Amino acid sequence: MKKPQWIDATSYSRNETSKNTVPRSWALGVGHLSRIRVHRHRDDPSAWFLTCYALSIEQACLKAKELEDAKVEALAIVAKKIKDILGYYKKLGIEV
């Protein structure tokens, strides 16, 4: 399986550039899910958060402290949410 290609999704201010600032937000495009984003928050810059609007996940605090671990944790959370949604539809008798 091909490794996901995360891109820098940091919203830089006028005084910042991608060359002199460490990225604070990484995104992964996943088709219909639009994007999964692992990011910092200005009120808690020491923690990583997960946002995926398509799955109604907004600023879920991740346990991981390192970026690569946060990306893996985020994908696991998204996969579980999708599995739960599919299970719900299966209970309704709808096969996906």
C-alpha cells in the first residue's frame, strides 16, 4: 500500500513563510471525505488535533506528541468512525 502524502496546510500570517516557520497543520486529501487535517491550535500549541468536517470531527485532541504518531492516530480515528457509520447502515438493512 502506498504511504499517504500529507501536505503542509498551515495558514501562514504575513510575517511568516513556509521557509522560516515550522508547519502547524498537515492535510491528507481523501476523495469524498475532502480532507483529514492534523493540526496545532493556537490555545494549545503543544498538542495535535484532528479535524475532518465530512465526518463531523472538529478539533479532536490527539494523544500523540509527535507529528508522525499524530497522523497515524488520526487515520485510526477516521477509520473507526467510518466503520461505525457502516455498521449503523448495516443495522438499518442497507448494504454499502
